[in-house]
Amino acid sequence: MPPTSPSSRVQAAREQLAARLREIRLDAGITKREIAIRCAWSEAKSSRIENARTAPSDRDVQSWCRACGAENLAPDLIAANRQADSMYVQWKRLQRTGLKQLQQANLPLFERTRHFKVYCSNVVPGFLQTPGYATALLQAIATFRGLPDDVADAVTARMNRSGIVRESGHRFGILIEETVLRYRIGNAGVMAGQLGSLLSAMDLPSVSLGVIPAAAERTMWPVESFTIFDDARVDHEPLSASVTITAPDELGQYVKAFGALHKGAVYGAPARALIVKAIEALG
């Protein structure tokens, strides 16, 4: 099961780093008091670092390794420490300058990615959103989080970014839950336009769109939405944060989950029928 708690994932990474620092100290044969003296800080700080109660800075890691005669290990440990920092980024920090910049931030990543695997359990994927749907969704997000109102500019940026689905050199495997077709983001007219756009997207040569029927017996339960970039990175977005995953073992879980979800999806005519049914239900 893909981990769904970014805070627990970060804590696990912190604990792994702390355990490695403790091993280095023990291998050097020095006490926490001695390393505190050598690093010119309190013994309590040494204890907090070793017990993953305090996240060390890059300088702390360098000092620790130098005190233990293991300076050659510092670069890898600093990289691990920075990875833990980047795994969980508060939405408030990401969005403090508004939603437009957030839409543009990942454009280089999108442009260099060749194969996208996208699973959405709550909304239509950004790649396939219409301007009306994106406006309703981003307005709701801006209101909920109390963000600067740059929704119109953010929608324009999202539409520009979404043009990648029509560019050569990119492939999109997209899975959505049938419930996504029923959740009303915007009014009935907005939803009708969005669902009609999904039907058109199915004709794009770069897009494989699957719908997981709500009534289907499942071997893989619904999880939070995620995007896999070239099987090398996962972006996963719970309510309060943006999580980037690159660790091979965790990445493998998402790739496996996508494969299992893919097996439960329908494509082609059956998928079209579910979308048409959702349009008819709008009344």
C-alpha cells in the first residue's frame, strides 16, 4: 500500500539518518558528551539528534562526521538530510505567492518527462481539465487556504502547461475513479463541458484514459491521487502538503499500485459509456 502519511514518512527518514549518525559515533568509540564537546554544542543536542527529535542542519552533519573522523561520509548524509526536507513541503509555503507560480513551478519536470502515469481518485487530472473546471477547482482551493486571488492567471498557466498532452514525445497513462465523473466541481454546465472534454481526450494518440467502475469488485482499493514521472519520481498530494518520493522502495509501491489499479479499469467503449452516463445524470 502506498504510504498516505507524509509526516510519518519524513519521520522515518529522520530516524534512519539519526541511526546512521549514532552508528558513526559508536564506530568512532566516543560518547555523546565527547561529540558534544568536539562539536561545541550541548550534550542534550547530541541526544536530540540521535533520537530524531531535532533535525540536524547540514553544518551539524558535517561537524558530527568531522568529530568522528568520518568526513568522507558527510556528503551522502547531507544529501539524505535534504531529501527528508524535500519529501514534505507545506502547501502554505508552496502557495504563499499564489496559485499561478505553483502551476509554473513543475513545467521543466513535465517537459522532460516522457511517460506519465496518473491516478486520480478525487478530481479530473490537471492535464485534462477544461478552463471552467480548473477555475471552479482552483477558486475553491484559494478560498479554502486563504490564498491570493490569482485564479484567472493560474488557470491560464494550467491550460498552457496542459498543452503538453498534444506535444510529441510524451505518453500519458491516466486512471480515474468513476466517482470523479460524479463529483460536481462547478455547476452542471461546467461538468458537462468537462466530461465532454474527457471523451475528446480519449482520441488523443498520447493519452490512454481508463475509468475504474464504482461497482467493480476490487483487488486494489482507492488511494490518494498521485503522478509517476518516468518511473523515477512520484508526486503525491494529500490535503496539507505536497510530497515528492524518489526512494526506490516507496517508488516501487506506487508503480505496483498503478499496475493493480490499471487492471481494474475499463477503456474504450466501456469507459465512454461511463462518461456518457455521468453526463446524462447531470439532467
